[in-house]
Amino acid sequence: MDQEYERRLLRQINHQNLPAEAHLTKCVGATCSPVSVKSGDRFIPTRAGSNWSINFHYANENCRSPNQNHKAKDASSDSGKDAVAYAALLRNELLGAGIETVPDPHTDDRRHAVLSQDSHSLFRYTVHTKRVPFDSDNEVSPYSLSPLSNKSHKLLRSPRKPARKISKIPFKVLDAPELQDDFYLNLVDWSAGNLLSVGLGACVYLWSACTSQVTRLCDLSVDGDSVTSVCWNERGSLVAVGTHKGYVQIWDAAGGRKLTSLEGHSARVGALAWNGEQLSSGSRDRVILQRDVRTPPAAERRLQGHRQEVCGLKWSPDHQHLASGGNDNKLLVWNSSSLLPMQQYSDHLAAVKAIAWSPHQHGLLASGGGTADRCLRFWNTLTGQALQSTDTGSQVCNLAWSKHANELVSTHGYSQNQILVWKYPSLTQVAKLTGHSYRVLYLAVSPDGEAIVTGAGDETLRFWNVFSKTRCTKESKSVLNLFTRIR
């Protein structure tokens, strides 16, 4: 071996066998430059200063939850619905989701969340052990030129649900001078005969929705009294009028004459509720009087359970239970045979004026609290349990259920002065209506169940189309359904 080559080889071996401390001492003593150090033929880049968040910037931008992406779009528009259908189609073809119908953006939020959870696993190992035989009814023909799967074909053929559109503008506005801005009064009611009764100051006026004619039913200024509540009976022939002095007058609407005047309250009567031929009245004297208008005034039932003014009264659709709300933040449920309340709910933190029984579910009761509470609560009066609650953000003044769908409308005061339409039991807002400049203290539903009228301290009555006659749930088949009316 060449001696010079052997010397260079030994020098290189000795240099490599030096300890790490010697290399460090050598580098500390003199300025070490990475250029001066000899390296091999491989280039290994350093990754110590890499910023991976910049490299994956777009991936982090698109990692929002599907519900946030869904709420960012306008679900009511056609483009939003097309986007939902296109997303479902992509899930079918890429992820095998098996969606056959276009999901509803309003009611299928949970379903979207479930489907989106599977979309995180883009790649999966699946083993197809059995081929499903061809079925002309359930599968796409093998000779079809379409690249879509059977589920996607069903998705494209599924009928699209028509968009629910509620007008944000009232279809009629009436002036109502001297309409009181008092939370505890009930001055508007709509009869089965399509007559609207309104208490304005000391007078009660009737407005016909058919002819738009206005007639004055009574004037209490002669007796130095004023109107504090009005309520039609179920037939729409009699209207009860509560007064500030504690009287309850029964008037014949067709004849325009007073039939009787009932005494018994020592303060104003702010709430009235009919139950057949029986009339219940709630007063500031904290007493509820239940009287039959066909019997002498002495035959009455006194229900004492509230500690402050009674401001809400509603009978259940089966005529068996009476719900009452008071300024003592209590919601009481009474039956027709006892003088003591059978149930008492104390969850509200303010006065309970808004009360409504569901016409679709037996024993379901909804109530709303005042300014300090602002909550909409639901109760199962059959078991005495609290079901659901939601914070509406403002004072709840009135509640009313739709006759045709499982929806309800609420009117609000401080501080939004708005009208909200809710779906039950999801409690999603279908519409938000604004227009009143004061608290929306009064609410009544038309006899056909499609329109509502609202009244406020701005001395206006506004009519809105909020409900539809088409039922959301399928009717059960029975013998009665076999006979249809031919028009």
C-alpha cells in the first residue's frame, strides 16, 4: 500500500474517532460555519424551524363544524337547498352514505351531524362478500349509462318539500286608539263567527273580518268604568267583558244587548276563559271565580291559590283542566272537582300571563314568563314533569298553538317587541316578525287557524299570515278517513 495513502487514511480514522467534547471545544474556540464542515453526498434538510400551521393553513380554515357551515348559508333559498342536495349526492358516491331523500335544513340538523361524522374517515377497507341480486324495483338497471348509484337515483327522484314562506309584512293594519299598554290585561279576542272584539278605553268594539265593518258593542263610561278583558264563548255568540271595578258583563253580540252583569270580584278582572256554558274570571283580588251563566249568580266556585293578581287563564281542549298564571310567578293547574290546585309549577322567575294548551298532544301545556324570566317552558300535566325550556331573549306576553301543525306563536315585549313562530318539539324558530313599536301585549288566532292578530301600546292592530292548513304529520287511517267529501 502507498505510504502517503495509508497516512491520509489513518488521519481520517483518527479524526472520526474523536469524542464529542473535542468537537464542541473546537467549535466554541473558533467560529464554526456549517459550510466549512465536510459532509457526505446526501442532503438532509433541517425541519426545526418549520411552521406547519402555515403549510396547512387552508386545511385549518375548512375545519369548521358542519352545523356552522350549514347555518352560514341561507337554507330557505333555492341555492341553499341545491347545495344540501349536492352534498348528499357527494356523500352517496364518495362515502357510501346511502341517503335516499334530500334532508330538510330546518329539521334535520342532527342527521347532518351524524352524516358528517362519517365523512372524517375518507379511506376505509371494506370486503364485499356477497353481491345483491338485481331487482328492477329497487336497483338501477345494469344497462343504465348513468354513473350514479341506486341510492343517488332515489335521492334525485325524491320529491322536494316546498319552501315555507311567511310574509314579514302584515296584510292588514287597523288603528286602535286608547288600546292600553298594560301587561296584565287581555283586550283582544277573535270569535268563531269571524268577529274581532277589542277593548278600547271604556268601550268594546266589534270588527267583522268578512265585511270590515266596525260596531260599538258597549260603553262603560256612563258608569265610570273601563274595559280590562274580553273573551268570546266557543260558539261565538256571547262575549264576556271584564271591567276595572270587578264586574263581568255578558253581552249578546248579534242583538247588541247586555244579558247579565256578574259581581263577586273586589278588583279589576284581567283574565277570562270560557268552558262551555261556564265562565272563569281572574282578578287582581287573587281569586278565580267559576260561574255557570245559566244559573243564578250565587252558584259559583272560588279558587284561591295565587298570592298576587291573576293575569292568565286557559281551559284545556278536553274541558277538564284550567291553567292559571299570576303575578306571583306561579303556574297552577286546576280540575273541575276540587277547590285546590292539583299541580303547581314555580320555575318561572316573573309573572306568567302567556298560557296555551296544545291541541295535538294531550296534557301538553306551554307557558311564558315576564321580563325577569323571558323563558318559554313546556309541561306534561299528566305526570307533572317539566319537559323543555328556552330563553326567548325578551318578555313573553302571549302564546297560541297552531290548529293544523305542531307549531306555536309567541309575542314579546321588553325589549324586542317581536313575534316568533316556533316548531315543536325542536323549538327552532320558523319566522321572526317585527313591526310593532311597543310591547306586543295582545294576540288572537283566526277561526280558520291561519292568521293571527296582534295588538300593542302603539295603538295598532296588525294581521299576519303565519300558519298553514296543511298538516305536518300524517293522519292515522281510520274508518272516518274512508268517506271523503266530494266538492
